[in-house]
Amino acid sequence: MPIKNRLAEMHAEITGWRRHLHENPELMFDVHETAAFVVDRLKEFGITDITTGIGQTGIVATIKGKTDTSGKVIGLRADMDALPIEEATGLEYASKVPGKMHACGHDGHTAMLLGAAKYLAETRNFDGTVALIFQPAEEGGGGGREMCRDGMMERWNIQEVYGMHNMPGFPVGEFAIRPGALLAAADMFDITITGQGGHAAAPHEAIDTNLAAAHVVVALQSIASRNVDPLAQVVVSVCTMRSDSEAHNVIPQTVLLRGTVRSLDPAVRDLAESRLKKIVTATADAYDCTVEIDYERGYPITQNAEANTEIAADIAEIVAGKVDRNTPPVMAGEDFSFMLEERPGAYMFLGNGEGAMVHHPQYNFNDEAIPAGCSWFAELIERRMPAA
């Protein structure tokens, strides 16, 4: 059977875990209740090697196969944190916490890895060790980076690492992947433009920061249209424009612009940063304003290793019958990229069916995808580390 029978039997139980997590979302590194729930389930499965506090609130637990002649260790990762969004689904198991919601499906990712963990702890039909990685703070906090900084890969001798993310709009239970860049590097910028405030009736006596900021916003779009190869990808988005005045008749002293730069190639990433700084500085100067630029490099490119992509795709084909092996890259960022910088591995998309996109107040993880996701995790371990 493509979907493992035992995991199909566990579907209702895993769905219950997922909905419990959905009702009780936590943000960033503050996932103490979620982590405690995960640890309790792991102990119930008979797993004894459980380490907490990795990357502040992350968990690494290991399961030994029936044999360990290979010495191989494979990491499987799920993220645990939610988003600061007010839920608008109306579900009976909707978030009980105002202003917090599992709007990206991390509740589903955690539940699926727990399901695979229970199956693997029961069967142990493999030769080697699986490292279960439950990560905090994917949504902007860099929890994957912090777990790596705590020496996770070396401490548990992890040699390969795999993860997955649900994808609304893909048929439920189907898989998609590509070798190389799958998700973008996501960098952030704060631009503070300072001029001279004044009365709206006398703009000639002021230095209009709104005017300068408007030209900066427009000029930044030339990075994608005129600086980067049209066959490459870059997205420069100014997402916040805020002045120090809300009055109808005041020209503000300062304007703050905030946004992101996303790219799929290291050279493009460098070029975009360089051009942004030059364009902003020159444009502000043209309008007699001064400028401060705070540019922060965020999550790296999520780069799938070619050999591991083939492995992940082959397993997905066993589970689902087919797989898209060359899905288009996505310009969102993902901090599983930090783990892929340290070890070869692959990141897979799992179809969530029709419905609201992630990060939307009406998004909901599709529980019908659970057996496929659990089976992919489990089959990956059994095929990659076959029993001796």
C-alpha cells in the first residue's frame, strides 16, 4: 500500500493531536506548551532519548532501528510555531488564543512527524538512527539557525536532513520538489529618510520626506526590471511606509520604509543589496534628504541537494503514485535552509488542496494530507536505511 496501513489506522489520533495544537498556538521561541505536548507524546511512544532546549526551545529525539550496522543518522524536521494572526475560520477547534493562529500549518507538520515517530518507534524496521527535530521560531526567529548553532548536527552525527511544508493549491496528498533553489533567501531592510518638517501650505520651506520616500519606492523597482537578468528572480517589496505625522497639514520630518528582498541566487542577492543601498542613498540625496539604511540578511536560499532530491522524490512517488520533480521555485523564505547549509538533504511540498493560502486568517491545514505526510517520513527512513 502506498499509504502505510498502520498510519492510516492512526489517522484519527494524529488528527486529534493536530487540532489540539491548532487550538493552542504559540509564537517564535515561546513554544513551551507545544514542546511539552510533543515530549509527552514521544514518551508515550516509548522513546527515551529526548533532549529539550536545543535552539532555546527545540527538541531532538532519537529512535534506534532494530540494527545499527551502518552508523547512519537521518534527521527529520518539523516546525512548531504559529503566527501573530487573528483566526477567522470559525472552526470548532479554532485558536483559543487571541491574536495567535496556526496560519501556516506548522501544527500539521508537527503532528505528522509525531505520527511517523510513533510508527517508527513501534516497528524499528530500519538499520541506523532517526533524529526527530522539532523546531521553534521558523516564522522570523531563525529557530533552525539557533538549533544548528547549538551543535545539533555534530552532537547527533546527523548526516542527512529532510523536511516538508504543506502547499495550498496543490492536490491534497500529492508531492512536489525540485533540485537546487526551491525557496528564496529573504532579507529585510529599514530605511529612515530625514528631511525638514513643515506646513503643508508652505512646502518650499520644508524638505518633503514623503516625496523622497515615494521616489525611493518607485526607484527600487528598477532592481528587478533593469539590474537583474530577466531570467533570474528577485522581488523587492516595500511593505511599510510610515511618517512621524498623521496630520493632514503637516509635512513629516522622517519617513520609515520597511520591506524585503528575495532572491534565488547568491550573486543576485549580493547585487540586489548593493543596488538598493546605492539607489536609496542617491534618491534621498536628490531631494536633499539624509538616509539611514539597516539591511539585514535573513534566511538563506533553501537549496536542495540533487542526490537527496531524487531520494525524496522517489519516496514521494512510492507514497502518492506520482510526484512533480521540477516544481517552480517559490519566493517565500524558509529557515530549514540553515540545516541544508550544514548537511545535504531536501525539502518537499505536500499538497493541502484548495483553500486559503498560508498566512491568511482563513487558512486551515487539511487533515486529509496527514497519512501521506506521515508515510513519506516513515518510508524515507525505511528505504534510506534498510533493515540489515
